[in-house]
Amino acid sequence: MIPDFLVTHSGGFHADELLSTVILTRVFPQARLIRSRDKAWTSPAPDRVVYDVGGAYDGERIFDHHQNGAPLRDDGQPFSSFGLIWRRFGAEYLRASQVPERDLEAIHAHVDAKFVLPVDLMDNGALSPATAGPLLAGLTLPVLLETLKPAFDEASPEAEERAFHEALGIARSFVEAAISRQAAKLRARAAVLEAVAKAGAGRVLELPQGMPFQAALEESGAEHLLFAVHPRGRDWALVGIRLNKDGFAQRADLPEAWAGLTDAALEAASGVKGAIFCHNARFIAVAGTREAILRMAELAVQEAEKASGAP
């Protein structure tokens, strides 16, 4: 199916049809966007995809959710037009965004659960922005997108169209960022699991670059690892590994004698030439070379094992 037209309602806009438009305009870049409430446009036809309007749903040509008997998720939660469009066209959007096929199913499911579902629930009144708290309610994505509507006394068709397209660009950025972030997490996961395998029984995880590693490390079950090292441009970092992703306590702290020291003072305290910095909270240290950071990591492991009474 290659439609000539993408049809949604005119007038005030909401997050669900904005975000649906992001998906559809990427999947069908040649299609013309029509915003109308005229039944000649909002009725299903072979040349169009109609969404968030039309009073019907067929899963191929028309995707409304306002009518009696509108489709529900398997768990009974309601869809908005965004959820319906994501369910049908999300995989095609991800392919058009160059997401690797091996990651497509996982990213589709993650985006649905963490990004699409909250929009669906808020649009249907099943979730209140107030659940974010009184200070954050107005900063939820659906509310922020709706603030881009024209003012009440700017309600000309030109103002509405201009505001819709301005909001569409912003909505597109959020969708792309959500997908890019999850794709990056999956790439990081693969790199971390490979690094864990290379570390073997060692106590230091060497990563090819800075990346989120806590979740993949917990998944690997490699509880013997105490520290991680990685390059970061001109120097190298030695970082502690948290006990879990929800707290700041570490499996082991860097040596107390290094805390807050820099340059020559840190070199003297550690005995490592090229040592540059150690944070006062002892969760990160920096050295100028890989050799220096690995030596600092070795010393940190020795001290941590001594403190724990490990043989």
C-alpha cells in the first residue's frame, strides 16, 4: 500500500495525531498531508491513510479510536491513533530509520511500552499528567506539544496549519531521539557483553569507549567485576561499578588516599606516572594513557580485595 494522501483532522491538535504524522510521513514521504474534517477526505479510500478521525478502524486504511468498539490493547488498555499507527507502521518506520533488522523487534516493543503507551493513555484520559507530580505535570510531552497550538484569538486556518507543522518538527525530534537512544543501548549491550567475555575472571572491565554498561553488566551476572576502564578522547577513565542501577553505592570505591587529588599529587599518592585526577567521592579517576589507567585499576582492585579480606 502506497497512499497518495495522509489524512487527519483539522483544527486543534493533540500529541497522538502529531506523533502519528511523524511515523506516516517517514514511511510514506511522497504522500500529501491533508488536515480536514470533510467526510470526502475522512472516509476510507484506496488512495489514503486516515487517522484520528473518521469514526472507524480497519488496521489498514483508517485508524480512529474515538468510536464505540474502538480497538484495545491485549491487556485492555486503550489505543490512541498513535498506538494504532505504531502497531501497524512502526516496524516500517524503524526500517526507514535504518534500524538493524536484528534489533527491530526489541526496539519496536520498547518504544511502544515506554513512549507510545503513555501518549495513548493520556490521550484517552486513562492517565493524568498529574501523576508526574504538580511541578512536572506541565512538562509531559503531550502537554508540551499542545502548548504549541495557536492562541484562542489566532484561530485562523493559516495559524493552525503553521502551528501544526512547527509542532510536527518538534514531535519528530522526540520520536527520533527515543529510537536512537534505544538503538544505542542495544549496541552498548553487545559491546559490554563482549567485553565481559574478554575480561574472564579478571576484576576490571575494559570497554572500547564510554557507554552505558550497568544494565548489560547486571544481565551478564559478572558480579566479580569491580571497576571499568575506557578511553575518552585524550585520556582514559577508571570508574566504579554500582551495586545496582537504582543506587549510587559501588561494588568497590577507589583508594581513599587518592580522593580529590590531581596531577603530581595523585601521581605521588598512587605511584602511577600519568595519573591526572581522582574524584573526591572516589567513583572516577583519570589517567593520560591506557597503561597508566590499567595500573591504577590494578592498584584499586588490590586495595578493594585487601579491604574485603579476599585472599
